[in-house]
Amino acid sequence: MTTRMEFAVTGMHCNSCGLLIDDEVEELPGVTSSSTDVRKERTIVDLTASIDPDAIVAAIAEAGYGAVLVP
């Protein structure tokens, strides 16, 4: 079973920003994919395991950007 979470992301300027975010998030255990749309300022994360959304926010922050879970 796959779960999907969506995050609103701030501070991105170009497609390289999205790639940095995806690289950081995809390193988390249980994450199968991360797809960031710079224009929409959103990151979609697919998971196979239960992960605290704060861990994903922290990974995005590690890449240098702000994020909040979209309800």
C-alpha cells in the first residue's frame, strides 16, 4: 500500500531547487518517490511506510527550503 503526502514549499527559484528537495526526501526510509513542482510550489511524496510528516519537513529544510504539510 502506498500513501501520498503533499507539502507546500517556499524558497524555490528554479528546477534545481526541486531536484535538491527530491534528493533529500528520497533518502528517507519508506519514501518511494518525491516529485517537486517549482511553479506550483508543491512536493508530492509517495510512501510505503508510515513516516511522521515532520521528518519530511526536516528533510526539505535540510535542502534549504521551508515546507508545511497540505491537509
